[in-house]
Amino acid sequence: MMHAADNPLLETEGLTKVYSGATRPALDGLDLRVETGSIFGLLGPNGAGKTTLISLLCTLLRPTSGQVRVLGRDVVKQANEVRRRIGLVPQDIALYPSLTARENLRYFARALRIPRSRIEARVRECLDLVGLLDCDNQRISTYSGGMKRRANLAVGILHEPEILFLDEPTVGIDAQSRNLILERLAELNQSGMSLLYTTHYMEEAQQLCDEIAVIDAGRVIAQGSPTGLIKGAADCENLEDLFLSLTGKQLRD
């Protein structure tokens, strides 16, 4: 039964998602609880169900069965309330390449119903946060991979969400952009924003996250602080060792 006495950031119970034609569920009775105020890392090999889980939490998919609550709201029955209070930085770049960074942020600010009187200031704040203020009038198509990732992040935080979902926000970018994104995520969390973060970079999760969950085959197989989980596992010196001991070394292409 879902907890009624307190308000976790999000909670799932028996969460199952089966795609049409699939031979096995993408999520298989997954139980997860994340506390408010944390940076929570969601780790798993390819095909483990991470992106499906984020899509369900963000109301982009409907569960086959089970319960999901985000910020105390049912993601199916109260989807509109959930959407107003969350932000999403997807794995794919969700920007219009023919528009400049500033034009993209203005467009999304209007779509997010940010008050007209606040849009220009908020666009500037977000561009400055991700280090793009000096090149805000360049088209996204001219940006490097790292710049596109940073612009993607700027859009996700425009409306100052209570929880920000990030699906591999640093994949395939240079070390400088990765470092800036990680620093800014820590700052956002310190300012009161909760983060749920997926990544294949174990050193990032170990550095950034207060707590992690490792999922495989659509189920949570371990959850706790990175330090606590590493200490509790035999012959594991870091999070990558722990991850491989839990999920195995077989390729997951």
C-alpha cells in the first residue's frame, strides 16, 4: 500500500509496463520510493527500463498496471497537475535547430505559461546558468554537442520545477560541458530542486547522487547511498564495481 502519512517525492508500487508485441515487460512490478530534496540516480544497463520509468513518471506513458505518484499526485488521474510541477531534460535534444537558443527558450517559456512580464528575465537567467549567454543568438544547428546539451538543460528549468527529470544529460559531450552541467545540477539541488538522474557514467552518479537505485529487467535490484552500497558489497571499490557485480558483464547492446 502507498504511504499516506508522509509525502515522498515520488513513489511506485507494482509498476508494470508492457509494450505491444514485447516478449517481456519493460517494467515488471517495480517498487521505488524517492525522498524530497534529493539527487537520486537511476542506474541500469541498456534495456533495463530507465527511460520507460522516466516517461511514466513524467506522464508521457500510461502504466499497464500498478500505482505511480509524483509529488503526491497520481500520474494518470492528476496528470495535468503533475506536468505543471515537473521539468524534463530528455536524452534526445528537444530543441528547434533553425531557431537561436534565445528563441527556443522564449518559445518554450510561452508554452510553459511563464508570465509574459517574466519571460525575458527568466530566459536570460537560464542561459547565463548554462554558460550560453554570450552565444544566445546563434542557431542551435551551429552549436556543438555540449552546447546543445546545456541548452536542453536551460529549457528544462525555465519554469523552476519542483522536480527535474534528467535522462542521460551528459552523454557524448566534452569534459568541460560535463563539468559545468554537474556543477549546475548541484547548485539547483542546493536551491531546493529535487533531481532524478539517469546516467551510464558511474563516476558521475557516485559524485553527484545522494541515493541511487540500480534496476535491471524492469525491477529495482539495489537501492541506497552510493557509499553505503559500495561498503556493503564484497570486493567493490567503487560504483562501477558494484554495478557490474549486480548486473553482470554480459553485453546489453
